[in-house]
Amino acid sequence: MIAELERAAEALRNAKSVVVLTGAGVSAESGVPTFRASDGLWEGHRIEDVATPTGFERDPALVWQFYNARRANVAAVQPNPGHVALSKLEDRFTDAFTLVTQNVDGLHLQAGSRNVLEIHGSLRETRCLGCATVENRGLEVLGDRPLCPRCGARLRPNIVWFHEMLPVVIWETAQLAAAGCDVLLVVGTSAVVYPAASLIPIAKSTRARGATIIECNLTPTAVSAEVDIGLYGPAGETLPALLAAL
Ligand code: OAD
């Protein structure tokens, strides 16, 4: 592990441009549950019921109960040392640093990260099904059938569900950053959800030499065989250790 840490620090020292891809694991130590628990359920719900457009059409109240519970959970937690280490890493690279997150909890921004691309949306935002207005409503609990204060139509969470497209400009910006980076740091993601996980082959293959891929995860994952350096352990410990080794 110490040798891997030193190799990872060396890759970062030599890098001009860095992209980080994070998933639920980076927030696990804050107390936000990850998705792929062994029972295949999210907080007791089937993914099709609470994270698809058809699930929302069928039972919007159930979907809002699920997201209101997630909003309440996030309102009660704080960023952990892993989030803080990533915001300090950005201070070192300033403009040549992009943090792409699959998380909707907003904890990277709360920890001080600035150049954050939330490719799966945000728990704090609502989107109107009538006038399409996206609004940041913080983490207040919104009830089972919230309505748009502007036009009175139904609101939905501004979250990317299964079978939906990623926000186009945000996703294009993420792909461009990955294609041009020297190091891609992949933190706390099972890397099985696409297109997010495609940032790894994009970073590896776009330029002649390819970026160095560093994985930080509790355990090896579906992409471990393809990464250059693996740091296995809780991100709240490995990321501060990596920063200290820099
Ligand atoms: P997953 O739940 O699939 O994976 C979480 C990963 O975090 C696993 O690989 C764990 O080993 C790792 N992990 C857990 N605790 C950790 C810790 N303390 N330190 C480091 N790693 C840890 O979550 P994601 O990969 O984020 O999409 O899932 C991707 C997407 O699937 C989510 O964004 C969500 C879901 O569908 C949407 O909601 C659109």
C-alpha cells in the first residue's frame, strides 16, 4: 500500500491536469448509504420503483417519499476527510482540475470543491414537468406531491434516473476533461453504471500516452484490472494519506 501510495503521489506530482470521478463510496463515511447493497434494494425499494421515469408516473408519492428521506439524510450529515482532501487537491491544480461526481448529495461543494460536475443531478434541485424550471430548494422536505410555485404543475427531483440521458453540456464537459487529463482518480464507485464509467476508457485511450488511472475504493471493482494504481481502504483515510504523500 505504501508503494502504491508513493506511485500515486508521483503520478499526481507529474500531472498538469487532473480529473476525479467519484461515486457513493466517497460519502459512505459521512453516513450516506451506497447503492449496491447485497440485497439489491435501495433503502428497501426496487430501483425500478424509485429511480425510473415509469416508476414516477406510476407512484409519484412513493418516489417523493424516497427522495424526501434521502434529502433528510443528507441534511443530517457532513463532508468527511475524503471530501476535504479532494477540495485541497483542487487548490493545488486550480483550473486544471475537474471533479465529476455521480453523487447527488452535494457534499463535495459543501467541502469546498469548486469545479464540480454533478452528472446525475442534485438532491437539492426540483424540475417542473410543466415549465421545466430547475430550482434549488435546499434540503427542506417537500411533501408527497410538490407543485411548481410558478405554474402549478407537478415537480420531480432533478435527478438522472435509469433510462434517462445525462445533462448534455455537463456530460460533454466531463468527457472533454477526461480526454485531456494526465491523471484520472476514480473514488468510491463500483464503475458499473454507464455512461459515467466510460470516463475511464476515455481517459486511457484518447491521447497517445493515455492518462494514469488511480482507483481508491474499499475493495477491488469491475475496473480494477484496467487501472494503473489501486489504493484499497476507506476513502476517508486513503485520500488524506495521498494528499500528505504529495
Ligand atoms: P455503488 O453503490 O454502486 O458503489 C459504491 C462503491 O463504493 C463500491 O465500489 C464500494 O466498494 C465503494 N465504497 C464503499 N464504502 C467506501 C469507502 N468508505 N471508501 C471507498 N470506497 C467505498 O455506487 P456508485 O458507483 O456511485 O445513479 O453508483 C453509481 C450510480 O448508480 C449512482 O450514481 C446512482 C446509481 O444508479 C443514479 O442515481 C442516477
